[in-house]
Amino acid sequence: MDDLEDGESDDHHLYGHLLLESIRDVRKYTRQMKFEHPSLADYKKPFQAPPESHILEFESSATMGEKVQAHDRKVMMRVKVSKLGLSAPELRKFVLLAEARYNPQRDELKMSESREVSSLLNKKRLADTLAALITEAKKKDDSFADVPLDFVHYKYKPKPVFPESWTPEQKRKTRKPVS
């Protein structure tokens, strides 16, 4: 160190430090897997599918081990429109209000939100938006009967039919015959 001039050093450059930091991260998670994760087995529970009364499906992503990323706050909500409990005129008005977010082939409303700073707030905003759509669809002031349903935005995708020989043997035995 004595023979180096001012401003010089024998330290790693920036990329070397980033490499060392990533190695430290790998070691940290390896240690967690080895020592902490086996103790989590005491807390495991069997999977239970959500009941039929839970009709909303929320989808979001989370980047583990890093600071909050911009894409982590995006939330997508799906709901079967037929399960909302609306009458036929209300359902028609709801579909008109939903516009391009409604998939007629799957009878599904799909909305996403990423305006708020966290995924929980975006989830709340989606739930509020759905509640507002349902409230507006139930209003009796205008039924929009003169407005036709238009699904120009949606491109119908045919469901492929595969030969029975392609399905696994076990599924073939348990499958009901198609009529």
C-alpha cells in the first residue's frame, strides 16, 4: 500500500464487489435452507381449496430477497360474471359497463391495477371498482336496452380437440365420456 499513489488502491472494482455481494446472497439463502427451513415443517398445514363462495381470484407477484420492485404492486383480478348473482338485465348492463375487460368465451371479467404504491391498496381499489360496477348495474334508471352488446374487442379462440390416445392412461379411466 505504501508504494501506491493517492487515489489508487488494490481494492476490487465495482463489478467485483457486485459479484461478491451476489455470492454472499447465495450463501445466506443456502444457510437458511439448511438450518431454518426444516424447522418450518412443524407449521405446515394441508392444502384446502377455497370454498365456492369465494368468487374473486387475485393474482400478484412478489420479488423475494429484493427491495420492492415496480411490477410487484400490480394486481390482477378475475371473476366469473355468472357467479355475481345478477339478474339477466343487470348482467347485460354489467357486461356493457365492463366493455373490453369482459371475456365472453370464458364468461370472465378481468381487471388489473397498478396505480397505488402497494399491491394491497391496488387489490382494495379493484374490489371497490367491482363493487361500483355492480352497484351501477343494479340501478334501475337506465337499462341500456337500446345499446347492443359488442364483442369486437374479443377474438374468439377455438378450443383444440386432441385425440383420446394423447391423454394419460390414468386420466382416461377417470374421465366422463363426452356426449
